[in-house]
Amino acid sequence: MIKLIKNELIKLFKKRSTYLILLIFLVLIIGFTYKYAKQIEEDPDGGYFLYEEEYINYYESNKNQIFEDRVSDDEYNKQILEELVSKYGYNSWQVDAFLIEYGTITEDIGINTEDYKDIERTYEEDDWRKFIKVLIEKLEKVDTKGDKDLENSIIERIEKLNSRLENNIVYEYDFLNDALESYYTNKSILLLRQSNLISYNKEIDIQKNEKGMKFAEYIIKNKKDVLNYRNARSNLLMFFNLFDIFILIVLILFSSTIINSEFKNGTIRHILISKYGRGKIWLSKIITLIIMLMLVIVLGAIATTITGWLVFKETGFNIPALIYNFNNGTIYASNCIIIFLIKFLMKLPLYLVVMSLSVFTSSIILNPAISIVVTVVGTIFGNTIKNIAIENQLDFLKYVVSIDLEFPEMLLGKLPEVCGVDLFSCIIVVAIFLYITITGSYLIFKNREI
């Protein structure tokens, strides 16, 4: 069997088309990765990176527009902000504290301008902790007049401020501030959705909010910038999201020719002269396709990682990557290579289904070009059916295999995209599809006349 697999690989790599396919695949991966990475790198409003040195000039030259975007039309607000920028600088905690706290506190909660002046005096002492403590004192004295919404808003704001103190999160635009904002934003939306649960889509959104809270909690607790997307690590973790279509096309090109080319070119006669039976020959081709799939993914992962590193000049491999378990609300943290492998395993059912469909089609249709077109059309049709089922929540379509390919994520408790789809039926449908296409391909190969 090993010799057969080796011979299949040798035959593949003797073809110029194999190198051309791999070359085009890598060029596309590198090109799209570069474009994606440059868009992120050149974004001047990319979170806390706005306050890195190279963006200070942008901030200064566009301050009027930024003021318009970040404060209301109230001239008093603009005046305070300009004074703070002039006195403490753009990247000071005083400016960030004003931008984060002032509008919500004065407009939403109702602390008047005079009370806020007492809070502003802590700016001069350059003590952000004292600023928060004074702010909490003012919030605790607000008369809610029986307004439950206002009372809850104040309680949440005080909780958020205390969390900033407990976790030593200074006012600045960095990943810890982003995580703090994300945690309480998700928490607020989650409470609202739980109290008004009326649709299945909202249940899915609730899971997303819970995941967002857990990720933010992990970041704050461990002081790890796990959502940093400006490094090579991020490109690697986004590989399957960005390049699934390219992987599928390459897989179809290889699997649509590996069997029917033997009959079309007449080389099957020479193979059958050997001591190996058709069953072993067929199996060696399937194993060869799996090896080629892994080779394509490894080459693509290396290409996107190196391209990301060349753009960002940072690998980020020291930052852990996360997988969320929806079943119990826990986070699994590991290095990005392990998480990449887990993501690959979650995508494996998709690749196996497309590969088996392609092999089955090419076993029936000996013309490689036609079998490729038929497989591509079948894949597109399956994806279209999936989108229709999701958009209209048509659970009777759960017996279409393309809808059931997300079952690895369902093992982790993620709700299916279509209401009514369950883990057991997903596994059964995928298993039946693979059995029919693989067995059918084998029987056709075994019994076809030479």
C-alpha cells in the first residue's frame, strides 16, 4: 500500500499542472493575505493603535474631525477636550477618561456640569484612581427618583469603574480597555436579549454575547491580547475563514482527475498488471488525496503566516489562542498551532464531503473538465440551499448534507444555524453521504470495463 501511495504522489508531481495549481493557490493566498494585512496596518482608527507614536501625527492633523466624531455638538464639551489635549496630550489618561466617561455620565445619568467639575479637578493631580473614586461617590449620590432603568445604569457603571480599579486598567486605548468595554457591552445586550427572548436567532446572538463576555474576562484576568489582529498569528488563525474557497477549488481539481485520468489515458491497464487489486489501487488514491489536502493546507498556512509577518514585523506566537466551549462556558487556551489544528479538524467534514463528491462524480464522468464543473456546481448549489435554510429557518432541509457540516462546532455546544437541526441527525446525514459517495466511487472503479 505504501508503494502504491508513493507511486500516486510521484505521478501527481510529474504533472506540470500540479505545480501550476499549487503556484496559483500560493499566489492567491499571498496576495489576499497581503491586501488584508495592509488594510489593517494602514487603518489609522484601529483601536488603541491610534495612540501609538506613528499615529499621533494623524490624530493632530485631523483633530477637528475626531472631536466631531467623539463628542456632541455641545461647545462646552469641545472646549474641555481641547483644553485637556493642550494640557496633557492626546495619549493622556485624562483625555481618554473624558472621551469614555463624560458623555454617558452627564447626558445619560444626569450628573450636572458643576458636579463634574469636582471630578475634573482630579486631572491636575494626575491620579486616575482618585478620578474613579470621586466619580463613584458622585454616582452613588444621584437621585434616581424611582427610575429603575437609571438605577440599573448607575449600578452597572459603578461595577465597571470598580472593575477598572480592581484590575488596574488605566484609561488608555489598549486591549485591556477594549476588553473592559466589550465585557460590559456584551453583558448589557445579553440581559436585554434574555428578558425579550422571542426568536431562535436571538438565542444564537445570546451565545455570541456569552462568548464575548468570556473572552473579555479572560483578557482582563490574564492580561493577554488574544484578539490582537496585527501579527502573523492572527493570519494563521483566520486561514480557514479567509481561504476555504481556495482550498476547496484545489481539492476539487486534484480529486476530479486522480481516478478518471487513469481510464482516459489508458494507464489503468499498466497498474492492473501489478500484483495489486483494484480495491488497493482505489484506496491508495483516496489516501493520496488526503495527503495532498494536508499539503495544500500546510503550504497555505506557511504562506499566510510569512506574509503576515512581513507586513506586521511581528509573529505574535507568544500570545495564546482560544477555543470556547459553549456547553459549560469554559475557554481552552493553547498556542496558535494547536488551535489551528483544532480548526482544521472542525473543517474536515466539509473537505471530506467535497472530496468524496468530486471522486464520485469523476468516477461516473470520465471527462475531467465536465466532472470538475459538475462538482463545483454541486458545491455551490449545496451552499445556496444552506443559505436559504438559514435565512428562512427551514428545518426540513436538515437532510441536505451542506447544512449539517457544522456538527464539530455543535459538539462544543454551539447552536446550529438552522433551528431544528440536531447533532445526531447531522452526524448521520454526513455519514450516509460519505458512505454513498465513497462506496459508489469504489464500486464504479472496481467494475468499470477497461
